[in-house]
Amino acid sequence: MSEPSLADKQRFLAMAIAEAVRGARAGLGGPFGAVVVRDGVVVGKASNAVIANRDPTAHAEVLAIRAACAALGSHQLAGCDVYASCEPCPMCLGAVLWARPRALYFAATRADAAAAGFDDAAFHDTVSGRSVATAFVRERVPCEDAGVPFAVYAGLAGRVRY
Amino acid sequence: MSEPSLADKQRFLAMAIAEAVRGARAGLGGPFGAVVVRDGVVVGKASNAVIANRDPTAHAEVLAIRAACAALGSHQLAGCDVYASCEPCPMCLGAVLWARPRALYFAATRADAAAAGFDDAAFHDTVSGRSVATAFVRERVPCEDAGVPFAVYAGLAGRVRY
């Protein structure tokens, strides 16, 4: 399918924004929404539900990707586009990358999220090594068996790549 | 509770490594495992289950964090330590940051994962802007209503921060 037009992008982003508003008003979590689209059809849709689900990973993009994968019966989203009401945090950007859609479109920015009190921008800086915004210990520990899982995996027949 | 000793760290990392081996052998997904510990007690444990769950977000750390949050009834992991058999990808590092544990300890590195054929290092480079390893469209689209969710959120009473 051809790439979406600007009007298409804005239409699907308006749906993501509506999801964000709906979720925030319902007290599900932060004001963020996402939709996944394939061939012009919405195959996954979610608002942030961190508070309602008591799950820090229940961001809109993660939930929309999981819904789309469940709908499509696949661990990847080939040929899909992901629309997010706001630029994804590192967790959600990573989730998008692993899902391997065609494209990611977003409306607001990490700076907008920061202005609203969310740590997306700070966590981007932490993940990228530009700064460490939190009092957060991150340490590699020497372990003799660190390579064992990879060695076991290399020896398995019928591995499914992702 | 005091910080774990080196022997403690290695003991819990050995459990994460065992989870990684177990999951890979069972064909659940990639050879990665994670455990979440509070006060010396494991409160969450998982192996990567991307293939079995048909879910690109079903990495070990994400699943272990979700299990720990379910066990503790909270959207955050205050006072907990996260142990991962391998350095977390950007998605999982983001998940750890949002969960706000005390510390993250890991055994193998993103370079080890890359050598085993996984895109963790490439995705770190993409998320940090050092390089874009994939033919991946990421575009901000101008939307008149981009700020509406944040405005709605700011007007809500009883917001729960995360």
C-alpha cells in the first residue's frame, strides 16, 4: 500500500489524540494515545493505562502494538504504520523498532511531555548516555555463565528470528 | 535494605541466566531472562517470550517487571533491584526506568547480543540518534490538537503521577 497522505496522517493522529484524551479523562493513566494502521484500517488502538493496570509498561504504544499483534497473529507489524499522540519514550520507541512497522508518526514532542511533567525527555537522555537524570544504579556484574544462554540458543534447531 | 553483595548479585544473575536458558530451550523466544528482587526475595521472574506470545514487547525484563508489579500491586518497583541476563535493549531499559527500581544489574552486554544476531545495539544507536540502523520512517506531523491531551490532563483533579 502507498504511503499515507498528510491528510491520512493527521486523521489517524487525531484518533491517537482522541484516545489520549479518553484515557486521561477515565483516569487510566497519562494523556497519551496510539493507533496501529494497516492498509488504511486500524488494527490496534490504546490509551496509556499505567495507573489502571498498575503496570509501568502499559504505555499507549506498547498496548496498541500488543493489540495489533494479537489481531494479526504475528510478533511483527510488517506493512503497518504506528501513530502516537506524542513522540514515544525510549521504551515505546524500542517497542516500535522491535515490532518493525513501516513508519512511526507522532504529533506532540518529548519537550511537550516534559512540560506536562513526564520524564520521557529525561529518560531519552539517560538511555542515550547524554545524562543520567535519576539516582539510578546501572551496573554490569562479572558472571562466568553470562555467555551460556547465547551458546545454548546457537545450538537450537528451528529458531524463529525477531 | 542494604545493597546486595557481589555474591548476591551473581546469585540473582545466575537465576536470570537460568531463565534465559529455560526459555530458549522451550522455544519461547530469545535467550534472555530477568528477575526482580525485593528484600532478597524474588518478586518477578521471566524469560523472553516474543515468539510464544506473538508479542514483540514480551522481553524478559518487561515480563518480569509486569509480574513484579502484579505481585506487589503497584505500578512502580520502589526498593526493588532488576537483574537481567543481558544488558537491556532501549525498550527494556525504558521499562526499568519507568518502574523506578533501586538498581539494574546485568551480565552479558549489548555487544554479546549483537554477536548472537539480535538488534539491541543497533536499536540503542537508533534511539540515541547515533545512527539509524533500519529503513525506518520516524516523522513528526503538524497537528492542530497535539497539545489537547496535556491541557485536558492538566485540568483533571486527582491525577496519579508516574
